[in-house]
Amino acid sequence: MINYFSSHFATLGHEFWGLLVGGVANGFIYALVAIGYTMVYGVLRLINFAHSEIFMSGGFASFFLMKWLIGSSTPNAFESVIYLLAGVIVGGLAGSAIATVLERVAYRPLRRRNAPKLAYLISAIGASYFLFNFAAKEFGRINLSMASPFVNHTVFTIMGAPVQMSYIIIAVVSVIMLVSLDRLVATTKLGRSIRAVAQDPETASLMGVNIDRTIVMTFVLGGFLGGAAGYLYGLSFGVVYTMGFTPALKAFTAAVLGGIGNLRGAVIGGLLLGIVESFSVAFVNGAYIDVVAFAVLVLVLLFRPTGILGERLGRAA
Amino acid sequence: MMKFLRSAQAKKLGSWLALVVTVTVMTGPPGNPTQPTLGFTSSFSERVSFFGLFPAPRGVLFLALALLVAGAVLAYSRVAKAPVQRARAAVVPKYQALAGKRTFRLSWYAVVLLGAVLLPHLVTDPFWQSAMVSQIAIYILLAIGLNVVVGFAGLLDLGFVAFYAIGAYVTAWVTGALPVAAPFHHHLNPFWAIPIAIVVVMIAGVLLGVPTLRLRGDYLAIVTLGFGEIVTIFMNNLYGITGGSTGSNQIPHFSIHLGSLKYLWGLNPVPYYYLTLGFVVLFLIIFSSLEHSRIGRSWVAIREDEVAAESLGVNPLKYKVMAFAIGAASAGFAGVMTAGQSFFINPATFTLSFSINILVLVIFGGMGSIIGVVIGSVVIQTLSMYLIHTPPAGFQNSDLYIYLGALLIAMMIFRPAGLWPSKRRRREFTDAGVEGTASIAGGQ
């Protein structure tokens, strides 16, 4: 037993920095998706089960864009940056579009009727099921690798661990988006109305906040980050109709881990989960890696259901 | 112009058009990754003949159908609504008085049962005979089991397939069809697997339930979803125990050896049909008597208001775990039947899609209404099998999942209590608007 752990800790020691870098990159993707869960939870008090399909639609939209823009050519440095931006924006917009439709079709009619919570969950599951099977029908069932706007070479090394271009791009794009979202929610009028609805929808509506519009905008913002995450994920792993399922389950874990309804919590939870998962490679057979995230979810829900930072609905960020 | 676009009529028109477009693309031919728009364009351009009627592009056909339906609805509300309502008002109380009588209900059940017994002699097509067992009767078992969890106790379980899978794998284990050694020296026949599988899945239900059933509804849904996935991951990867992704294909058929009485269930589906039918009836009797027992009433109390139920001395966790274990029992049993009938199991059968398929049967029929769930299972599964057996132009088997997903949303929007609602549920879904003003944003 002691031998087992000492040898595995030795592996962990050897590969510490490499695993850390990979874990942080994954963690940023989880964080971007987790934001969507946490924001919708904030205003509606329910889990958007179809968020995985927002992620997937971002992946597919940017996949076709990349195919059209790049084809078989090799972009130069300027084109690389433009294409990358275009991918993030188109992926994000596709995510926003699907999120808006989702809110209109699967949530709003139920909201009008004050339906019980179970009804929302079921209609969201239906929407998710519909969307990913629809994607399978229209775009096939094989994993498609995305044309990349950059060459994924090693840029520099940390303590011997190579840091690749894709990791840097994921980190930079995510940090920019997360910081802008944080500022947007903290300082703008829209952000104030989102916080107001999260705190107390009834009073907010009395104070002149348009609840419907605020909820749609929440879906749009969360959907943008989710769709962009789909693009970043697709660059490394390709796109396929089921691509949303596992990352979304993990992002949900991240949102709960950080404290659901809490934007900064989602980021911390995402990074933490990415790193924990990456390190667990040293201890667990690769086939069971998804079990680790699930175990984290169950443990958090059992022992600290409010997460690390606690549920903070409607406070600044 | 702008005024018209903002009007309620324009919105209605827009949603009708969106519906027509969605249905057209949904039922149309598939696309492929090299031509992503192919599915969309050919859905509108390709001419189809709808049940042998006039050939026209699919979009035009559905538009015509939508106009027809809209016209019919309009005509109904203008002309026939009042007389129909009057007729209903006259007939319904009489029917309800009749339905309240025990003899009337029992004779109905007897007629239905007789029909079910005679069915294999009326339908002799081998496809349908096989579908009656593996796609309808077994799905009824699963649906009434899930109904205990979702319908009676109000707990959304998205990993229900896990119990079904455990039941099937336990059968393979005790009959000695798995790589891992069987528990008994003597390899048993699947009949002996029934009690063992039921005990094992009930234990699994308790083990999953005790830690997770303290959670709120939406968390529970996601944890059970994860549980279902994890069971699949283990089935796929524990080669030495479960046979990995190839599973097992040597499960013996059911057989009876009681002294001089010997019978072997073979490849013919009809004997399986009667065996499954017998157990369906048994489970229906058990579950409907549970519904009106002390336990059933406690489930309803917890579902409606957990705090109030607890203050009246109902232990929520205890009864929720009970619902989990009892629902799991019928799924585990269905697993035994599947394994014994098809003699072949592998992890690809036990996916999330399967759980959702069962959920659709429960929702469509009516959560909490046993009769509704049985009707829902029969209707949906028969339609699915009909589509698979005689596919219309452009239909692929996997399109079924798209339809089921759309059906879930449509049911929640238009008829949340289901096709044949239970009395209690109907009241709950219609009265929900009265209570609680803090739920403007759709919260608790």
C-alpha cells in the first residue's frame, strides 16, 4: 500500500509541472462553461441542463468557420490572430443564439405558468437531447478535427514542462473573457439588473427591471462564454455531437465546487477541478478519469454543498 | 409594419412557421460533415410522398398540414366547441360515477388483460412478436419502475438505466456467462437470477440513495446522471469481470425443471411474452397497491411539501430511499428478462439515451399515473417500432431520439401532467400558479 502511493507520488513529482500546465488549460475551459451554469442558476434558481449543447453548437459553428476560412492553407501571423478572434466570436455568438432559443422555447412558456421545478428540468433535458441528436443527424457522428489557425508548437518551458501554443491561447482568451464578464456584471446597468434579479426578482421588477430581458441577457452572456469554450476545446480535441456531455458535467461540478451562483467561485472551481483531475492521472487508470470529477461532485455536495466561496446570489460578481 | 411585427398574432404566426421549419428539417434526410447544409436544403427541395398522397416538397407538405390543423382548430372553436363542451358536461359525470365502481374497473382490466393474452395470436409478424417482448413489455416494466421514483416520489432519476444494467449483469454472473467466476458452483438458470438481481439492485438503490437523496431535486438529477455514466464506464473497462465492451453472449435461456415438469424458453418470443406479461401484471398490482398505501401517501406528502411532511412525522430520507429501491427492483427485474431473452448483453445497450427513453414514456403517459404510464409506454414504443419497421422517406432509426427530445419539451409546455394524468398531479400542475408570488422569475 505504502509502496503503491510512494511510486505514484514519484510519478506525480516527475510530471508535476506538465500535469499542472495541462490541468490549468482544462480548468479554464471548465471555468468558461461553469460561468453559464452559475449565471443561469443565479437568475432562475435552476440548472440549465442543455448548457452542454450550447458548448457543442459553439464548437460546430467555429468548426465550419475555420474550415471555410483556412481550408488547407497555412495562415500567416496576422491571419492567425484574426481567425482566432473570428472563431471565438462566431463560436460565442452561436452559443448565445442557441441559448436564446432555448430560453424562449424550453423555459419561458413554463415561467409564464409558474410550473414546478421538475417541469423545467424535464424540458431542459428534452432540449438537450433534441439538440445533440439533431447535430448528429445534420453533421454526422464522427469526431472531426478542426483546422487550426496556428501551429501548436512549444513556446517555452516551465521547470522542463513544455507549454504549448494552444495552452497559452486558452489561458489568454479565457482570462480576457472572464475579466470582462466580471467587470460587466459589477459595473454596467445590465450587470446591476442581473444582480437585482438574482437577489429578488419581485422587488427588481417593482424597481423597473425588465425581468424577461434580463433573463435573456443572462442566457446570452453565459451562452457566449460556453460557445467560445466549445471553440477552444474543439481546437484541441475536435468536434462531435456528444462533445458537450463530459465537459459540461465537469463544468457543473466546477460551478458547485466554487459555490453555485458565484462568478468568481466558478472560475476557482474550474481551475481547481482541472488541476485535481490532471494530477489524478498519476494515481488512476486513464479510463476512469471521468470518475474522479464525479467523485469530487458527490463529495462536495455531501460535505460542503455551498462550495468553496459559498453561494453568493446577486452580490457583485 | 412594425406594429404588426410586435403584435400577438405575428408572434403566433412566427412560432407556427418556426415549428413547420423545425419539423421539416427534423424529419428530412440527414446531412454529413463535408456538406453541413445538405440536410437543411434537401429537406425543403426533395419531393416526398406523404403516405401515398400527392408528392410535394416536404416543407410545403408540412405547411399545408399546419394550415389544415390551424383551420380545424379555428373551426372547432367557432362552431363545435360549445356543443362538445355541453356533451362532455353531460357524459363525464356519468362516466366518473361508473368508473368509481369497482366492478366496472375490474371488468375493464379483465378485457384489457384478455386482449393482451390473445395479442400474439392476432399479430403473427415475427418482427412485432419480438418487439412486443423486448420493446414494449420490458419497457412497461421499466416505465412503471421509474414512475415510482419520478411520479410518486417526485425525484428525477436520470441514471435509471444503471439498475437495469446491474440486473442484466447479475443475471449473466449467476448463470456463469461472465469472465468472473459465478457465485455458485452450479450454473443457475435465469429464474434464480430474479430474486438475486432484485436484491442486488435494491442494495444498489439504497447505496446510491442514502448519500444522494438528501440533495435538492436538480442536484439529484445530475448526480444520478453521473452514476449512470459511471456504471457504464466500469462495465466497459473491467475486462476481467464484465467482459469489457463486448459484454457477454452466453446467457442461457429461462427453463423449468420441476420433477416431471420441464420447459425451456427458446428463441420463439411468444413464451417470453407470456412470462413477461405475467410479471408485468404482478408488478402493476404491487405498485398500484403501494400507491394507495401508507408508503404511497408518504411519497406524495414528501413530493408536495417536504418540510410539512417532516413536521408531521414522515421521515423524508427513509421514504425517498424506499422509492429508489422499489423503483430499482422492477428495473433490475427487467434486466433479468432482457438478459434471459436476448442471451446477449453489452454496455452499448445501457446508455443515457436509454434512461431518457424511459423518462419520455413516464412523462408522456402521466407522472404518477400507473395506467397512464402503461398507455404511454404502449403508444410511444409501438409508434417507434412502427417507424423502425416501415420507415418513411428520409427517416433514420436514430431520428427517434430527436422526436423524443422534442416530445419532452412539447409535453412540458402543453400537457405537463401527461396523456392520462393522475388526479393529484393534474391538480398540482394547474394550481401551481396560485401559490407563491416570489417565483416571478420561475424560481422556487
